[in-house]
Amino acid sequence: MKNNKPIYPFAAIVGQEKMKLGLILNTINPTLSGVLIRGEKGTAKSTAVRALADILPDITVFENDPFQLSPSDEFDVYRECMHTAYGKEIPARDQVKTVKRRVRVIELPVGATEDRVVGTMDMEHALKEGEKRVEPGLLAAAHRGILYVDEVNLLDDHVVDVLLDSAAMGVNTIEREGISFSHPARFTLVGTMNPEEGELRPQLLDRFGLCVTIEGIQSADERVAIMERRVAFDQDPEGFTRQWAVESQTMAERILQAKALLSRVEAEKALLYEIAQYCLDVGVDGHRGDIIMLKTAKTLAAYEGRSQVTSEDIQTAAELALPHRIRRQPMMEIADNVKAVRERCTEAGTQ
Amino acid sequence: MFEDIYPFSAIVGQDELKLALLLNAVNPNIGGVLIRGEKGTAKSTAVRALAALLPEIRVVAGCPYSCDPENGGWMCDWCRENASKGRTVLRRVRVVALPLNATEDRVVGGIDFTLAIKQGRRTVQPGLLAEVNRGILYIDEVNLLDDHIVDIILDSAASGENRIEREGISFRHPASFILVGTMNPEEGPLRPQLLDRFGLCVDIKAETDLGKRVELMERREAYDLDPQGFLKRFKNENARTAEGILSAMDHLNAVRLPKHMRTFISELCTENNVAGHRADLIMEQAARTYASLRHGQEVLTDDIAKVAHLVLAHRRRDAMPQPEPDQQEEKPHEGADQNGQKQPPDMEKPGKEQGDQANTGADEPSRRLEEQFRDGEESNSAEVPEKKDSVEQIFEIGATFAVKEIATPRDRIYRRGSGRRSRTRVSLKQGRYIKSIPGNRTGDIALDATLRAAAPYQTRRKRKNGLAVVLRKEDIREKVREKRIGNFLLFLVDASGSMGARGRMAASKGAIMSLLLDAYQKRDRVAMVSFRKNEAMTNLPPTASVELAGKLLAEMPVGGRTPLSAGLEATYKEAQNHLLRDPAARPIVIIITDGKTNVAMGDQNPVEEALGIAARMASDQRVMYIVVDTEEPGIVNFGLAARLAGALKARYSKIEELKAGQLVDIIKENR
């Protein structure tokens, strides 16, 4: 897959800082479980997600492993999966080659059928050999990677159900067409949508760790910059990418450093109380808001090169982690300013 | 499983949930638990964590159905043949997850394809129901499960066995299991028959205590950073819980249930007006189990109190619907309302026949109730002062409520689309593959079923081209897929001055809003036409954005005269336009009016004209009409909306009749 269509460099995207931040934070910390990008047409939503592939870190996988399992943590699973799916016996870890490759962005097209998403029976093998074999689906390919759904609100309902199922369990279980098999499927879910075409189901909404709403840029200078860069890219993609190579490199390194730092980032107890209070103030369903907010704040600190979470991190985290979790009146729009909501809520409380 | 499971004892709070799960672990007779709650409240985490604590059971060695060696009369066909060997093994009780994508053949079991081809033998390949025998069947998001699969599960849950009669196989094996399901009520309700199958039900909410929320965050972080270390930290506590389960199991038979306690239980159930006797039986079991967990010798009142709400949560109903304070003033009218329906006042003689027709039409939907909705929340019903007709006003949206099921009848027309309202067979290779049938008309071949059909003959057929399987035409099976599609809901809203009187518009808007909310849940397309003054206008062209419809509704002004026939005509055009684009569609038109038309398009009497148009509109069978009558029940009722409904052959309801009934009525009706 080397000679792909050139990708517009992530670093060259003008503005849309919130969206970029959301994507970067997810790259640093995959347990943030994804980001939903809401916005009107032509606001570089898809460009940004595709460009992300450019700055993603490397992971180690077994060679030709359709399930993208981790050699360090999931060897036993690998063995089991290869056995049940292909009848292959894997003797010992050191006899399997491992390779390093970029984290992948797997695209889930809106028209995808359920069997392609979860996996199905390998038809060719069944006809030729008279044996059942699993043909893994997109969920297998997305393990430890990014599952990208463009226009996620237009996704077929039963495909959404299946997605929810495995996003919740971190495991994809296939019980269909004579196949009984399961494999790990933990992925970062990235979705883009245009709210004009209808909202997302609440349950699916909650599965996205972060949510950003973006708008067209209003500043004339920036708009000009967008046009100039786009034209430059279209005329000479390679040259343009080269031009931005240094910036992309810096960004990728910063992400790597943040990844390394992340596990050492600490948050004081008082700040945890602040998070909990924040969530109570604005009214969020369940506890996922709290957990994601803490994770986001920690990742933010790591991204800034700090090992201590600050109060500002929490404010920023709230804007990313809570907009889609605030309990809304039926059919109210998703808030794009969490702080304002909080002020309103606390005011109403004191009166 | 693949991942380290978050330890059960490390779950913060949610004591009810933990209790319900423990009770089931100790005593399988309780019959499972349904966990209802908002997102992100450790529903799934708790169930998966339970698996690690479950005790061991003795099973016949090698039996794929986990038969109980001590129960010879209740064994599978395999064990009956091989029983003489008599070897047994101990293993942990299993938690088997039923994924939403499961197809019928994997749930029930079917022919073993590989064996059939290689040896030409018909052998059973056990399905999920075999695997789950004497274990726990766990269904995440159980309300999203396909109806077809639900039927199969209900069937074997009721009979305790699974019969395989397919693909030339006839086989039966025991399949008794504990059902554990989670659901988020936001995603739609659960079928009542399935609801009743769950022994206990827990409604869970997020913690509101700051300290607990912080503790929860800390634990989750600690677990994510170092799962192994975290598990070690809670190992002892988990082991204690597991021991508790084991000793409670041993002790269970020794717990006595005094007679007066049994009376207390049945009184409790009667008081809560539960349907049937399942609640009594389950409460008895649950109370004994609770007593056993605390090592008591007999059941005390306190034991019953601890478990009662778990048993009653999904079965309780109010004997009499309790009148809300702001409804009380309407109370006297309600009697008049019913009178008005059954016997139209004398001045309405010409409309009597139609009125009666409409009346039966109104009863019909209540019989069709299939789903349980929570009672509507009557929060605000804005008192709007009376104003003159000529003044334009904007009314607030009144109280909303859960609405009854509205869906077009299921048919065999194949169509495409997305949503959750009406079920339909789908033609594209979309939708859930639920089963297969012989033949190949759509090109959507069910390979698995085709291979299974061909498998037994493979040893006799000649192979060619190096293929292991030779298919003949008669082997071909095609997939039957099914999915729900959203409907097209067209709202025709009377925005004339007469609707503004006495807060009726607020109530009407509330009703429309409720229908819109329902449409939102079922992902319908909606459009809205309103009529006032001298004309009808399309406020909202067909869109999937129900939000937009809601916003428009809030801003809709009221005032002026009532050009009903113009409204009807505009509606008809919209519906026809939609049908042109999508001939397989079955639009639902919802007309919200009091029917008091006073503007005609031609020179006819406005009422006659409107009824005439309505009768012509009714001739198109593809459109389904619902008339919601907003006429305030009073001494003088015109019943014009009812006549309109009669002319349209529409379902007719008053606003309050749109509200969904409760579970108990539904169960009664299904029996």
C-alpha cells in the first residue's frame, strides 16, 4: 500500500484547532475511544482524518496477522485465533515473525454490509476444501487502529448495533453463517457527520470519547491560506508534502514523546473532585463522562509535556469530552460551549 | 476470554445490581436479571465480572450440551446413547454472550458441514443454546435483538429444551439457562413477553455522590494503567465473594419459608397488581436466596423487603391511573368525553354512523399495543389565556408523553431504507440475515445454508475442477433478510384560531412533539404542513432531521380561520410526491385538528368539501391516516374530526388516547 494517492499533510490543515486536538489526543491515548466530528460540509473533516495516517505512531504486529494482535500481550489469543479460524498451529512465540508498521485507519463505508463488518465464512475455501474458515471483517482489521466512519449518522441501523456491540465489549463475536468465533476488536472510533442530516443515536453518541463541532472559518486571511495550500497541493502533491515534511515530523515526534510520558502523568485528588463536580453540574448520563474527562486531561498534560494535570487541562477536557454527554431536553442541539452550560446550570441552582 | 476482566468487587456503588447478580449466581431458579439504565453505568462490566465468581458444576464428560449426570431423565440424545461410560467433570458455570449479529443457525445449531462433506454423515453442530445449557445467556442491548431470534430464545426458555428440526436433522437437547440482559431504555422498549422472562429487574443510575465518583475514576484509571496489579489488589475480596456464593448455595435448601411470610409475599404482589403468579414464585426464591446469603435459618420480613423491588420493578402497575394535579380539573370532562364518543349528541345525527366507525377504529390500536412505554411525564401544561381568533400567537409546547405504537402492517413487499419503525423484507443485500429458503431469485445466496444442504451428498457426487464441494441447482439457498425501516410521517397541523383557545394548541403541540420524539427514536422521515387563515403551507419539506421539525413546531404561530380542505389537498400532494419517488413506501399521515373548518376552496359548504376530499384521499390504500382530535370535550361536541376520520378511513384518537399503555395491559392482551 505504498504507492497510494498522496495524502494532504495533517500539519498543513489551516485552523480547526479543536478538531486537530481531538484527533491528536486520541492518537496519543487510544483509550479515549474516539472522536466525533460534527460540522457542515467542506470543513476539512474527512481530510483531517485521512491525513492523520501521516502522523500516527508505529505498532508491532505478527506478520500477516489478519487480527492485528499485539505480540507482547496477545500471543495466547493469537494462537487461539489462528487455530480456530484457520486450523493453524502456532508452536511458540519466537517462531513467528513480527513487523512494525503504522497504526492503520480503516474506513467503514456507509453502505457496508453486516457480514463485511463482523466477518463471515470464507466462500472460496469452503468450496475448494470443503472446510469452514473465517474470513475476518473490518472489525478485525481495525483492532488497535482507527475505525473511521464518514457520515456516521447515515450508517445503517443494524450495522450501528453491531458496532455498539463490539465497541462495548472490545471483542467481536461472530455467530453467523455457521461460524462461531470471536477475536479482540478494540479500536478508536472516529466519525464525521453533518448534523443537518439527522442526529446520531444516543447510545452510539456515548461511545465516542470526544466530540467537536466545527464551523467554516470566518477569517479572510485563513480562508486565503486554505485556498493557496489546496491549490499548491493539487498541483504538486509530492512537492507540497515535502514542504511540510519537517512540520509533520515534529508533530509525530511530539506525539511519541507524549505517549511515553502519558503513564507518568498524575492528577491531584482535588482535581478529580473538580471533574466530578463539573459533570454533576452540567448533568451527564452515567460515569463515562468522568472517566473520559480525566483521561483527556491527562493526555492534554502529556501533550504539553507536563507530568501534572492542571485546572486548565480540565477546562479544555470538558469542552471536548462533555458536549455530547450533557443530558439534553429532547431534540435540543448538542452544546458547543460546555462552560456556558455549566454557568447556566449553576446559576439556576443557586437561584 | 481475551481481556482481563474488571473485578466484581471493585465496582463502586451499584449495590442493587450486584445484589441481583449474586442472587442469580446462588439460585438459578430466580430466572435472570434485566439491567436497565443510562449509558456508562457499569452494566456490561458487572455482568462480565460476575463470570469470574461463578461456582463449578458437574457435567457429563464430552457432552456438548453440558448435561447434568444426576438427572438421567433429562439428558440429550447424545448422553442417552453414551450414558454407560458415566465419566463426569467439574467446570465453571459459563456466561455465553449472544451477539446481536447472530443468525438462526448458530443459535439453534445445525448440520456439521465439514463432517457431512468428508464422511457424508449428518451430524449436529451444537449452537449457542447448547453451549449455554445450565449457564448464563448474556445479551447486551437486548432490546435491539432481532425479533426472530427473540422468539427462538423465548421458546426454549419456556420449554427448557431446544429442538433442532432443520437440514434433515432431528435432535433435541436440554437448554435451560439464566437470562441476563442489559438495555438502555432510550433505544426503545423491550417486548413484554421477553420482559416477563427476566426474574429480576434493576434500574440503575449514575452515582451522584462526589466522593464515589472520584473513587470510580481512580479505580478505572488504576485498572487501565495496570490491569494485573489491579486484579491482584482485589483478589482477596473477589475470592471472599465467590466463597460466599458457594456457601449460600449449600445452605439454600436449609432455609425455611414460614407460612406467614408466604402470605406476606402474595399480599405484596396483589398490592402491586402484578399480572400472573410468576412474581410470587420468584419473590419466594429471591427472598430465600437472600436469607441464605446472610446464613439465616428462615426468611424474615427484611429479606423480602430487600428483594421485593427487584422482582416488582418491571411487573408493578398502578391499580388506577393516578390523576395528576393539573389533570384533575379536566376530570369531569373525561366522562363526557367517553359519552361523546359512544353517542354523538343529537345535533350530530348525520355523523352518527361515521362516529361509530371511528370509534371502533380508535379501539383497534389499543388492542394492537405491543410495547411497553413508561408513563408519560406530565410536567407542565401551560395555561394559556383565551384570546380572540384574529390575533396571532405562538404557544409553548405542552407536556410530552410516550406514544402508542404506530406502524404500517407487515407485508411481503420488498423495499429499501433505514430506520426502526415498520418491519419489512428487504431486497438489497442489506438488513439482517435471519434465515434461508430454497431457491435463488434475488441472487443473494446463503452460502452457508447452500453448503449445508449439499454436504450430505458430497461423497456420492463426482468432483470436478479440484473443488471439494459439488453444488447442484437444488442445493441453492437464498438469504431472507429483514430489517426495520423508518416511515415517512407527514404531519398536518391545524394552526387556526380555534386551536388557540384554552391551551389546546399547547396540548396539541405536546402531542405532536411526542409523536416527533417517537419518530426520532425510530428514525423516520418527517414533513409538516400547516393550515391557517386562507391557505395551507408546507412548513417543513420531507427531512430526516426531526430536530428541525421540533424547532419549527415551537415557532409555529396560531390564528385565523380554518381552511381544512386546503390543508388536506396540500397533504395529499406531499404524500403523492413521496410515493412517486418511492413507490414501495407506506406514508403515515397524522392530522391534528378539531375539524371545525370554515374556509372552503370552492363555493361548497366547507365541511362538505373537506369530507369530500377526504373520501377521495381514502381511496389510495398506500397511505395510512391517523386523525388526532383536539376538540375539547364539553357539553356540545361537534365531532367533526371523527367524521373526517370516518371519511378518510383513518384511525381516530383523542390526544390522551395516544399515550402508551402500561405493560400489564399488554400482557393481558397477549394472553
